[in-house]
Amino acid sequence: MTFTPEAGTGTSPAGLLPTLFTGTPGVSFGKRELVFRPVNADGRSDAEMHPLYTVAETGEDGPAAAIMRYLPGAKAPAHRHPGYEMIYVLSGELETDDGTYPAGSLLVMPPDSVHAPRSPKGCVGLVVWERPVQVL
């Protein structure tokens, strides 16, 4: 499923979406549409991603960032982060084995941390990976 909000609404089935401005400042910087694509290669279900930058741009072991949308009931299997991972919950609620994190929560997980995020109600978050995820 690909969902594109109506211009100016900033809403989606899982909540508030940011307005994205990107490009080369002074050359091609401007507002861009968020386009979400399903993520299921690593065992996730009901998760969608709009990449901001990827290892294709930063190198095989480089950082990546995305706007992630977890539809209601979304989950990911346990996985390890060899580098830092940061998640800023923009809307909805994200759950891990350590608790429930509402909109406005910032999760900072150190290298070698393991978690299995899920979202029974759905959520949208900004996720930054210092290094690629390792599926367990």
C-alpha cells in the first residue's frame, strides 16, 4: 500500500506526517512528496518507509535515515544495531519490550542493542541508523 496525504493535511492512517524539504541548498532545495513503500525484506509486517538517505549514497556500511510508518498491528522481528539507532516518534505509539513510547519520544539506542519494535495502534517516526541493521 502506498499512501500519499492530500496536500496540506499532513495525516495518514498512522498519524501526522512531516513536510519534507530536501535537495542541494541554493540549487534544487524544495518541498518533496513523501512516497512510502512496504518494508518486509527483514521480516517486518505492516511497515512502510520513505528513505531520506540510504547506504547506496553513504557506502555499504554507512548510515541511513527514513520516515517509517508502522500501520496498526505492525511489528519487526528482533534485530541488532551494530551502530547507534535513533527513533523520534512523530505520531502514534511505538512499543518495545522496554515500554510504550508516545509521540514526542526520542529513543537513542547504543551500538549492539537488540530490540523488536511494534505498534498495535500505528505510528510514524524519523529513524536514523548509524550502520545497517543485522537480522538475528
